[in-house]
Amino acid sequence: EEEIIRLYPTDQIKSPVHLSIGQESISVGVCSALTTQDKVFGTYRGHALYLAKGGGLKPMLGELYGKTSGCSRGKSGSMHLIDLSVGVMGTSAIVASTIPQAVGYAWALKVRRDSAVVVVFFGEGAMDEGVFHESINFAALKSLPILFVCENNSYAIYSHISERMANPNILEHAAAYGVRAQRIDDGSTQEIYDKTKRVLEAIREGCGPQFLEIMTCRYRGHVGPEDDREWNYRPVSELDAWIAKDEVKRLALKIDDKTRQTVETEVDAEIAAAIQFAESSPFPKADEVFDHVFS
């Protein structure tokens, strides 16, 4: 995403971007506990989720560039990433829209007696929508194999949760439907992984839906690559406090310098190759504009 920030002003990336920088530990921690058969549904801030679940980097960059090599042939852009081969069922620009889709998929899994689990990621702003409440109620009623993951960065665009919810205690919202809910406060990847693993075991044992609220912080603006401190909608100290305990830096300190440098060199090379792949791929032809359109 740092490369996306660098490239965005060139206008080669044809899609608006909602960056996951600062929120990566949620996707990494949760997806590390999943199997290939498990399915995930996400939001428009879905780069981290797509990659953490195993989505291809080259198809992702191709999609951002609007090329035929993209995971949706360049038609959907950053906000609509999909890789069915690894269980990324899709992300969406419409707030809360993937929540009922995920619940429906979990209902199908239960009917089929499939052992897979569905995980749906959403921001706390999605809980302002009525469909969240309808969906979690149905999931609880039918004891479905689904994990609700609320990525709580406290802001829906620029509105703080305290300005939108009469009761901003998110765990109580989930518990009201009889769904067991837990909070993770500091964004620790290890804690996210450990708690996800435990709740997945409970779901697979037939205990019904579970809910994780994971506190986090987006480092960039709601949309686009800019540093949005200038808008003054949140205290700078709040943002600085999260950056100071950034999980990428914190995890990097746990491995020796040589190993870290090796990893970083390999990742840099993979990113450069994906960018080259996207830039050299062709744009879709005009005559396929109506292909794959269903409504």
C-alpha cells in the first residue's frame, strides 16, 4: 500500500482506494487461523483481507490498474476484490452489504453439513445499518457457523462512534442477540490469532455464531492515499499513539536483522513484479463492457 500511495498521483491506478494501513493485524491474525475451505467476506477497505486470506497480488494490482489481468478483469477496482480459489468471496463498496451475504453462505454450509466457517469483516459504522441487526439475529436464531469481526477504527468516514450511537458499547449490541462477544484492544496480531483460533473451535463444535470487536486505527484518510491530519476530525495524539505501536514494526523487532532483511527484500521484489505485471497487461476491449453484468 505504500507503493499504491507512491503510484496513485500518476493516475495509472484507475480505482479509488481505501487503504488498510494501520489495520493489517486484524486480517493477518484472523486469516492465519482459518483453513483454505473457510470463507471470508469483506469491506471496501479490503486489501489486507484479500492478501491475508491468500488472494493473488498480481490479480489485485491488475484490478487496481483496470486491466484484464485483474481479479475482476479490471471492471470492479479496489473496492471489489475476489478470489474464490482461496475463499475470498468478495468485498463491497456498499456498507454492510456483505453481512447478509455471509450469513446466507453460513446458512447454506449448515444445510449442507459442511465443516467450513464463514468470517465476515465490517467496520463499526456498518452496525448503524438495520441489515446488521437482521443478519446477526438470524445467525443466532439458526446457530450458524459464522464469525462476525468488527474492525472498530471509531470513525465512519469522519464521524466518531460517540456521535452516531446512543450506546457505543458494541459488545452489548452483539450480546443482545445472544451472541458471545469479545474485544481485543491493542491490535496485537498474536492475541487476534489466539482468540480467533479459540472462537473458531467453538463454532466448529456447534456453538453458533461468535463476535470479535477488534480496536484499530486507519493511518490514512477515509478514501485516497493522503495523510488526513489536516481535516482535524480526530486528535493527532490519537493517531500518533497507534502509529507508535504499529504492529509491523512491533513484529519486526521479534526477528533478527538478517531474517527481516531477507523477508523485506523478497516482499519488495514480489511487489515490483506485480506492478510490472499490471502495467504491462492490456485494458479490456470496449465490446466486453456488458459481459458479466447481471442487473
